[in-house]
Amino acid sequence: MFSRINKERMNKMTNKKPIAAKVAKFLTTLQHSIMDLGDGK
């Protein structure tokens, strides 16, 4: 559910600010990577 809401927010940001969307997408990916490491995956 959280990731779906995030994607919708990303799409809105992409339409307005492509660069900001890229940064946000990168940060989200980074956050997921950190959470995966925390889970021991």
C-alpha cells in the first residue's frame, strides 16, 4: 500500500518537476535498499 501511494506521488511530481522526481525516486530506492539490508536480505 505504501509503495503504491509513493508511486502515485512520484507520477505527480514527474509531471511537474522531472529533476525533483528523479531525486525523490533515487532517495526512495536508497531507502528501500537500507530497509532490505536491515531485514538481512
